[in-house]
Amino acid sequence: MRIQNGNRIGVALILVFSLALATGCTGKAKAEADVINIGNGAEPKDLDPHITTGVPEHHIQQNIFEALVSVHPKTLEPIPGVAESWKVSKDGKVYTFTLRKDAKWSNGDPITAQDFVYSWTRLLKPEIASEYAYQGYYLLNGKEFNNGKLKDASKLGVEALDDHTLKVTLVNPTPFFLGLLYHHSYYPVHRKTVEKHGLAWTRPENIVVNGAFTLDKWETNKVISLVPNPHYWDRASVKLKRANFLPTENLDTEEKMFRSGKIQVTNEVPLEKLPQWRKDTTGVYQGVPYLGTYFYWINTTKKGLEDKRVRKALNLGIDRSRLVEFVTLGGQLPGNIYTPPGTAGFTPTAHLPTDLSRLDEAKKLLVEAGYPGGKGLPKLEILYNTHEGHKKIAEALQQMWKQNLGVNVGLYNQEWKVYLDTLQQMQFQLARQGWIGDYNDPTTFLDLLVSDNGNNRSGWKNPKYDQLLESAGRESNVAKRNEYFRQAEDMIMDELPIIPLYIYTRNYLKDPGVQGWEANIQDFHPLKYVSFKPGKAEEPQSK
Amino acid sequence: MGIAYILKRLAVMVPVFVLVVTLVFFMIRFAPGGPFDGEKAVSPEIKRNLLAKYHMDEPLWKQYFNYLGDLARGDLGPSFKYANRTVNELIADGLTVSLELGMISLGWALLIGLTAGGIASLRPNTLWDYIPMSFSILGICLPTFVIGPVLVLIFGIWLEWLPVAGWNSWEDRILPSLTLGFAYAAYISRLTRGGLMEIRNQDFIRTARAKGLSEARILIVHSLRGGLLPVVSYLGPALAGIIAGALVTETIFGIPGLGRFFIQSAVNRDYTVVMGTALVYFTLIFVCNFLVDIAYALLDPRVKHE
């Protein structure tokens, strides 16, 4: 029969196809020594250090640019980078850096103090429109120059005394300034390349850099590939032959790529897989405290919420331990403080409970405020941007407040940019916010609640608080500074324009063969110190 | 059907194109939030610098006419989000990948769909019919975000035959194109079966059979041409859909196609990329339907004479 003939052909085709699959190809990626593949989240916006704003970009930039002062991969303490030494004036406002003479750009040009003058001036130029220009406001006249009030760039607090001596003058003594230099906005750029190629200077065929690696390949949404920079002064220390950064926006895909050996370090772990991975005993799972706080804004201009007692009751009526244990799942610390513990050696005194031990006080506060058992309190709403994780947290809080305080709260989610717009216009009562520190210092958190801070969404303004931070800004003595911070944190805990929920943890997976990748609070991983010996990427294993 | 017909179709396209440009331009700009809003809001001074850099401080009507002017020169502008790339470059890169993925997927869809549908139509209401048609129901019901991860789990993680994600070697092409093509294969198999079954009862087939022609000859020479008309008319929207609707597949397999830009740019309020991708998809859908109309005319003599 002809039909059967046709079927035979079909069956044969399927067989051949299956055989081809079974024999011809393998999905298991072959790992190569000292070639590392890193899951990097979103596709980078650019690699121009004065243009970018994100973390994925910085993962790459810290390897292709070398800062004046670098960081120790584990302790994050300042260590020599392009500068081999530096002196700080007594008042803490003038830094004099001595640049190493063997530092070169990837095209062989020497790196001079003038390169830093050019780069930092560029950061602050209004027409460059750097979103992180404010990082340069620590420099004398930085703000005025960026706002266009000052036209003369030579008045900026950065000056080349000679080819290898750079003098930096700051507005205030800024004890964290050396750490700040590792922020991408302070990286040097190669003047001739930038001026010759304009926007396209960061493309692999044009780019000139000064870090341990150079950019070899950049295919949009596919891969960014780095190779060692032959002109790097410390080339001998670099062990990796190649580092590939892959965009991995889909966490499930990323985890599967890790399990099949296609990547050696992931950017994140999917929420639903976290409980399983956290039980892992092979050393693959990494959960590292991170410099960030997740909290809710309380809009203190709204009825009911202008009352400190209500804000306090809301803060005491939630069980933060249960929230991190059963909802966020990533081993986060319960947010009983605002500034993450150990931020540049400062740990605030906790004033909020991690559990419901002060629930009675909360109920009493509501009675005092005239809302016994939540009665009479205007209907509250939590605003969050559409995201499964935020939703779960909001639902947990909704349930806790209902059960513990009798307060009814509605949930309201908005698309990301709409949510940002609503925040800006203060059209909410409670809203979520994640705040990641730009540098390792309490000011990166505490400044947020200063009255005129553009990101302060609480409507809470307190001249005393502003005064405290201003005093801290002028202070160069660390102990005295920390005392100001402690008072500021105390004030937040008393006034509670926010509801701290948890301190961030970075969760990711790392192949045990990856060496020299140190855990630290800012999630910095200079690849200069990293090497890779292939082993087998493991499935999650538990005891 | 001649040159006049083609010209007439193209003439219709121009005003529709301008209408789409106008609608998308204003709709995306009236959506709350802008390209420079982020978790950390920038200060008003810095925002002013940013708006000036991208000429967004000019009146909207002026921006609109500037955009039209650039568009006429084939310049889709710079991306706000991907600062060192132009929209033209982003689209050129993404579209190449999307077209390749789409073509392979459509190939799978046709291969599987026509074969399954053809087999089913020859022996209706037997196992030869039930089995492929059950699979096709499955294909229609199961969304790509289920099929994709399941295929990855089986062939990528368990059997370790095929890569779980990426877009480098030919092996990388197999799972995503199958995932994307599967649902279309299902539709095509049902359309094929239906079309062929209908033709089988026509007089001219009965005549052919009476003349003693072999079943294969009847199928290939006589039935297919008419029986495939429904499939052909489905191909236009299918091709456009397969290229434009690959977002989920692209995300699951980490493929650098255009679908991701389409969604991401709207989320980012990356105005120029939103415009660019919308226009590319509009053109694509238009061209696909246009090609199908021509193919239809070639296959069906009745259309040719109209």
C-alpha cells in the first residue's frame, strides 16, 4: 500500500532525526580552564563609565577600567590602583595622588594625571548629561560646574601638578572618598578615543581602556567578551584567558545554563528554586549580605499617616522574621534597622523588633491615635511595581496588619514606569522601595531622608535631621561622624517615615572550580584575582 | 493581477504607515514616566541636561516633525536605553536573528504540519487520523512557555543532547525553533487535513480517481493545489506572528532577537526603539499579507481573474 510506504518514509525520517540528535551533538557545554562565563542580568546600556548607571555595566567596567584607587577583593579596603600612593591633608579635603609610571592604556599610551583631569571634567560636563554626575559633587565646584553656573573647568577640584601627580580638592572632608573612586563615574577614559569616535567609542573596535582586561567582543543581547590587556602594568597577576558576560534576564534559563555548565557564575537564583538551593552542601549556593535595604515609604502627608503613633503601630505590627523566613526566602536579614549593619563599620542600634514582641504597644498606640483596632483609619493602600516578589511581600503585610492590628490594607500594583511616576507625584500611602548603596558609607542611605533629597518620598522633613547629616558631612573624625549617624538613625526609628523590612542578600550560584571570587558586601568581583579550573557543575545536593 | 495592483496596494500602505507612526509616537509619550526615570531619580538639574541632550526639551510637535524628517531619511534615531547604539543597529541585529529563527520555525511548522495533516486526511477517522490530530490539539493548547522549558529539561538537562540556551552553533537553533514552530505546526496540520478532506469530495477528484490515477498522484497533482489554499492564507499572519511573537521563545532560550526589544523598550519608555520596532512589525505584517495575496492568486485561478 502506498500509504504505508509514505508512513515508512515518515518513520524513517523520525528515526534518522533522532539518531542525528543522539550521536551528532551534545548539549553539555565543555568548560575550558581559565575561560569563565558569567550570568550578568540585563544587557548593558553602554560601557562608558560616565554614562552608565547600572550594576551589570559595573560588573564589566571594573575589569576593563582601573580606578585611581582600587579595592581589596575581600575587605574592600582601598589598595593602590593607577595611583601607587596618596597623601591626605590634615583637614581631609586635599588628596595628592602619585600615579605609577608603568600604567598604560591598552594601546600603549602612558596614563597621566591629565587623563584624570579630563575624565572627571567630562563626568561633570552638562552636555554629557551623566546621571551619576552628582558623584562628582564631592569635588570642589563640581556641582556648580555640572549645573552650568560655573563655566571655567579649571576651577574644578582636580588638577595635574605634573604627569604623575594629581591633586584633588574636595568640598568637605569625605572619609569615604577613596572607596568612592571605585565607582564607575570616577574611572578614567582615553581622551583621543572619546574625541575621535564620539558615542561609538565604547565599541570593541574602537575602545581603549586601562584595566586588567580589554573588550574583545560585544554582540547585543548575546555576549560581552573580555580578554587580558597586554599593556596592563600588572599583567602577570591576571590568570583568566577570557571572561564572557552573558545577558540572563530569565532566571530559569540562567539556572539551567548553570546546571548544564554553560555559565560558571549566575547573577541570581529563581525565587522558587531558592529553598532547594539553600540546602545545597556542595558550596555552589552563595548567599551574601548586600549593601541594600528594602522598605516601604509611608507618605506622611496623607491622612492618618501624618500621626507618628500610627506609623509606629504599623512598624510594630509586622513579624519581620517570618517575612524573611517564609516570603522572601533568600536568607535576608530582618529589617529592624534602616542602614545595613556594618556599613563602613557603622551599625545602628536596633529599635524595631524582628517579631511581634511589641504588639501590645502597637495596639495601644492605635487607641491613643484614635483608631482603636484600626477603626476610623482611612483605608490604606500599598503601592508596588508589578512583580511577583513585591506582590508576595505586600500580601504578607496585608495579612499581618489585618490579623495583628485589625488594619485593612489594599494592594495596588502598577507597571514599572507608572509606579515611578506615582511615587514622584506622592500619589500613594505606602509604597515599596529598594535602596542599594552607591558606596560603602552610611550617608548613601541616610541622605535619602534629608528634606530636599529628590528621592525622599515620605514627605517627612526635619531640619534637625538635615542638620545632623550636614554636621556629619563636615566632620573628618570617624567616631564623631558615626555618632551623628547614630543620632540620625535614632531619629528615623522614632519618627518612622519608613517601614524597614529586610536587608538585602545577594543569592547566586558559583561553580566550585572558580577561585578568587570573594564574597563582599558590595558584590564587587574584580576578575584580576579570579581563575577557573573546570569541574562538574552540580545539581543541588542536600544532606 | 499586474503592476497596477501592486502599486495600488503600496499606495494604501503609505497613509496607514504615517497613521501608525503618529499614533505610536503620541501614545508612548503620553504614557506616564519617561526614559530617564529609575529607582533612583536624578536631580532636576541632571534631568534638564539629559532632556537637552536628547532634544526632549523641545515642544512635542517639533519633536514629532523632527522624527518624521529623520524617518524619511531612514534614520530611526539613537536609543535612550542603549546609549552607544542607534535604533537602526539594534533592529538590524535583532531582526536578522528573529528572521532566522522565524524561518526555521516555519520550516518545522510546514514539515510537521503538512505531513501530519496529509497523513490524517488520507485515512480519516482511523488511528492514522486520531494520533496526529490529538498531537495537534496538544500543540494548540500548550503555550510556548510550557513546551520550551519541558524540551529544555528533557533534551538539555536530562539527556544532555542539545544546548539549553544560546544562539551560536546550529545545535542552538533546534530547540527554540521547535518550540516556536510547534503551535503553528498544529494549526497547519488541522488546516491541511480540513482542506484536503474538502477537496477529496469535489467532482474533479472523483473524475481523477475514476480515470484510475494513483492516490499519490491525486494527492500531489490534484488535491494539494486547492486543498492547501487555507494553509496559504494562514501563512501570512503565521509568518508575521512567528517573527513578532517570538518574545517568549527568545526569553526562554536567551536569543538576541527583536521580540525582547519590542517589550523591553515599552517597559523602559525607550521611545525611539518602541517606534522603530513597531514600524518594523507593521511593515513585516503588511509585506507578509501582501506576499500571501500574490501566492493566493497564483494558486487559485478565480482570484487571478478578479
